[in-house]
Amino acid sequence: MSSNPALAIEELSYAYGPKKALDQVSFDVDTGQCAILLGPNGAGKSTLFSLITHLYDSRDGHIRIAGHNIKTDPSQALAKLGVVFQQPTLDLDLSVLQNLHYHAALHGIGRKEATKRIQEELQRQGMFERAAEKVRQLNGGHRRRVEIARALLHRPRLLLLDEPTVGLDVPSRKAMVDHVHELTRTGDIAVLWATHLIDEIHPEDRLIILHAGCVRAAGSVPEVLESTDTTSIGEAFETLTRRREAA
């Protein structure tokens, strides 16, 4: 791991009353890495993302984005973060361009620079020819591309993806998975992708398995398979979650 990872989580815990949702969660994600946060429903993924995005605050543990502590330096930390939420958040009655210019203005990006960045990101997403269309005219896969373009406009160090392929057809889902992996290979960015779909994981990804609020495994795919004495991610996942339930 690098000395200044894009994301560093240390001993993070969170509870809803007496129910502990996260229990001393720790892991890093380096620039250029695609880290897959794999877990079943109720594992704690949404709580973790709410803490990283500062929607929730925890007294226990630390979150650092590009070296900035989310508690003590939230504005700098969040400025280094791009997010695509599970639920779409684009304004359906605005055009693609209007949505993106609005986001750029919120980040204090001047009009000239925003226009340049928007063109670059839409071209990268294959969406530039549709920039003048209203978002409601786009299908689900194309809306997701616009949301990724929006998340990258302010050039974050970390891109957070909260199950962004939910509801997409198979070709759109594959295109998004391939595109996000390409981002980490060509850009100065790290990705943390929450999912419960094993087929979205590439062999070179960093794998973090979260279950019942605990990190059950963290490492490369080969490392996780070796530690569980299994031959597939599905087997490893089943082994780790079964052990937890039996404990």
C-alpha cells in the first residue's frame, strides 16, 4: 500500500442504537486500483458509504480521502470524492449539459473550464452527441454514463460507486463495468465499487468482502482464494459468510 492512499479506513465502527452495523472496519484503496466491496444485503455497505460521503458521522474510527480526514477536514476530503449513488440523482427535465454545468458550478468550476471538462468527459463516455437531450430521453445505461461524467468533472481522487448497475440490461451493465475498470488504468483515480454481483469483478481487482458489519477478507483475488482454500470468488464468498453465520 502507498503512504497516501486515495482512501484509508481505520477501525471504523457504527451502530443504530444497540445494533452494530459496522465493527472495526479497516482497509485502504490506492490510486489506480479498482476495489470491489462485495457483500450481501444487510452487510453494512450502505452504512459504510454513508460514512465515507459524510451523510453519517461516527465517533469510532477514521476515514481519510487523499490524506484528508473526513471529520477534521470535511471540505477538502469531499472535494476529492466523486459519487454515483444507487438511486439516480440527475434532473430529468434538464439536458445533459445543464445537469453537468450545474454540478460544475457547485464545485466552483468556471464556465470556460467547465465547458472544456464536460466535453472531455462526455466524449470519454461516448455521450457528447447527446449533450443537448433531456435526461428523461436517455435509457438507464446512458443516464449512468452521464452520472459518471458528472462525478468526474471536479477530478476527484476517489470514485465511489454504490451498486450503479442495478436495473441495467446485460450489455449496458458489461459496458459500465469495463469502462470503470478502464478509468483506473488510464486516470489518476481509485474506485470503490459496492456490489453483490460476482461477475462484476475483474481478476486484477482488489477484493473486500464485508459481512455482518465486519471485513471478512481484503486483498487481491488470488490472495482471497488462497486464504479461503477455494478456486472461485463465489466459493470464497460462501465460505466466509458461512463461517460468520456459524460463529
